[in-house]
Amino acid sequence: MREPFDLNQLVSPLLEWFSSHARVLPWREQPTPYRVWVSEIMLQQTRVEAVKPYFNRFMDRLPDIASLAECPEDVLLKLWEGLGYYNRVRNLKEAAQTVIAEHGGELPADYEKLLKLKGIGHYTAGAVASIAYGIPVPAVDGNVLRVISRVTGDDADIMKASVRTAMEHDLAEVIPEGQAGAFNQALMELGACVCVPNGAPLCDQCPWNNMCRAKAQGRIDELPVKSKAKARRIEKRTVFLIRDEEKVLLRKRPEQGLLAGLYELPNTLGHLSPEQVEAYVKELGLSPLRILPLEPAKHIFSHIEWQMIGYAIRIDETVEHPEDMLFVSVEDTEKNYPIPAAFSRYAVYLNLHLGIGEEEKNPLNM
């Protein structure tokens, strides 16, 4: 554990640094409660640069809590396509419906009431309360845990809830009056841009350079202490890109479990040979004309890693589709059917663009 450290000495240099180094971000331009809330949910597990275009599109389509509460699920999931962790947006909608029903359509200006909304934890409640409403409560995320652990030389395990709670308590004591939002954002910004999570921190640009214990003690690489997560389970999968002249075959996933309710390219456990793929397609009642193996791909979820191989399969024209599946044009798929990023490497072979980002060209002529 660290020696006593006066956090008050951090406040002024941090705020002075933030005043001239804060990034221009779309949700900071108009920090309404709704915009702050949506941005913070999007930023969970996702990089700022990746979030920007999603946030702008989401706001254009769903500019307020009422429109979010009423949004059809397939439309909502399509807006989220590519961000991953889809329960985040489902919880957003459920919380929006609660806000309409119980809070007159406005996010409550109350930390404890915010905590009761679906999908809002201590960090998000703190961010909305402080940034949008100026309420003096902390917002401790991974960036804040890292920068405070390093500057104070604290070697407590940041994966423990008790460590996060203690840090929230300590920071609450030093939040400057009338500047709660700026203080919390400055802490996050310092961790995102200077005292970075991966790679060497930019200590020469840090406003705490002359008071950081981790730097003085040569322990930057040791802090913060973070216990290792459980190893991911490996799943080998075969993905099928099945199409006729105009349409591609999709399957809707179950309403519960991983990627619940999303559409996917049909796939199965195990790495199948071309002969096994041909048999699989015929079992679906389809007539394969050509089967081409594709390059392997990998996708990492929180607790599972998919190691995939794929096959591009051209079939004879068909009228009927297999049970629990449907044939959809690529254009219609791109507009209306949310498909998780796990299949993005193979979607390119169908000229199917998922989410927001640079389009890749189809390397096959199918």
C-alpha cells in the first residue's frame, strides 16, 4: 500500500493542463445529460476515435431520450453495429423507457437515482452527474485508476472493488467547487493521452511529472497492479458465405446469450473440410455450385476467442430458404440487418460493409 499522499496538490496543475490540452470531442461541444450518457456508454470498451462517427450518427437518428425509448430493436442494433457489446445499447433503451415513465423524460440530476437506471454503474453515474449537472461526485474508470495509482505509488490491485471504492472516496474529498465535470474529464484525459494504458507514458508532458511516485521510484511498469483475468475459451468455427446470384444467406441468433438477437453469417463449431462443407450445404436443402476456401480470421470477445475459417459458396438459384434462415440482398442487409463485427473479415467477400469505417474491396469475383 502507498504512503499517505495529499491529493489536493494534484488539482491545480491538472486543471491548468486540461484547459489547454482538452481534445475537441463531439459530446463535449454540447454536454447535455443525454449526450454525455450516450457517449459514456459508447466509450466503454471502445476507443474514442472509433466512437466519434457512431456518436454523430446515433445523435442524428435518435436525438433525444424519447426517440431512443421508441426505437425498434433492429434499427437500434444496426446503429450500434460494429461497436460490439450489444447489451450496452439494449440497456440504454430500457433505461430511456424508465426515464420516460418515471422521470418525466429527463435524466435525473441525482447520482443515486442515476445508479438505479439499467446499465448505469458508479462510473457512468459519476460522469453524467458531474459533467452534465456539475454535481461533485467522482467518475473513476480505468484511466483514473491508472493515473492515481501511479502518481501516489499505490500498489493495491485495481481489479478489486474495494480499491475502486476507496479511490472514489479519496477523490470526492478533493473535487474543486464548481469544477466537478472539468476535474473528472481532466483525469480521464490524462490517462487517455499522457499516462497511457499501452506503451510508455509521456512523462515529459505530464502536469504531475515532478510529484509522481511511480516515476521517482522507477516503478511505472509495475503500476497499476492488475490481477490477471481468466483465460479466454478458444472456439474453432467455420463460417459459410452462402449466396445465389443476388442474395446472401443470413441466420438470426437466439434472443439470449452471446450476440443475442443479431443476424450472422451461418457458422458451426469446428473447422470443416471442403467435403464436410458440401455436405452441410446440401443438408440445408441447397445445391452448391462452387466452394472456395477463404483465409482464417480471429475475433476476441470478453471471455471467448473465435478462431475461424471460412468458405465462399455459390449455390444454384433457390426460392425457399432453410429453417431459421433467410436470403437477403446485400443492399438490404447493409441497411436493415445488424451483423456483429466478428464476421467483418468475411463480409468483405460479399461486398458487405459493416458498421462505420473504411470499406474494403471484395478480393473474389463471386
